[in-house]
Amino acid sequence: MQQLLQQAQKMQQDLAAAQEELARTEVDGQSGGGLVKATVTGSGELRALVIDPKAVDPEDTETLADLVVAAVQAANENAQALQQQKLGPLAQGLGGGSGIPGLPF
């Protein structure tokens, strides 16, 4: 029983360390062939947004807004892939992951 508790504690520590690493790791996403680039952390926090001046048309702000949304979505998809890569094995070791608070899967 003691060994099982130690294993669970170790897995919990590993999970916390992986979550901290995700919060520090930045991933990018882009749209419009690179006209708009978004940077988010592995936990999904938007950190930066770069808009190429060629993407700015005062007569068509809707397209720019669409490009921004698409870039942020692409960055978040990359963050989710990173989460799966870092946290997936740990969550499986804790019983599948679906019941672990704070995990997106």
C-alpha cells in the first residue's frame, strides 16, 4: 500500500512539473501565409500577436479579424498537441485522464 501511495505521489509531482513546463513553453500559429502570427504558451495563454502591415486594409477589417482568429486558433491547436505530448502519458498512468481536474482531455 505504501508503495502505491509513493507511486501516486511521484506521478502527481511529475504531472505538476509537466504543467509548469507547459506554462513556460511557447508555441506559434499563423494564418494568411504568415501575415498574422500568434504565440501562446503550452497552457494556451496568448503571449504575442504579430500582424504584417500587408494584412492591414482599412476598408476590410473583417478579413484581418478572421486572420487574427485563425492564427490564435492555430497556436492553440499547437498548444493542445504539446499538452497531449507532455501530459498524455502521465494522465494515462493516473487512470485515463478524463477525471483529473485541470487536464483538457
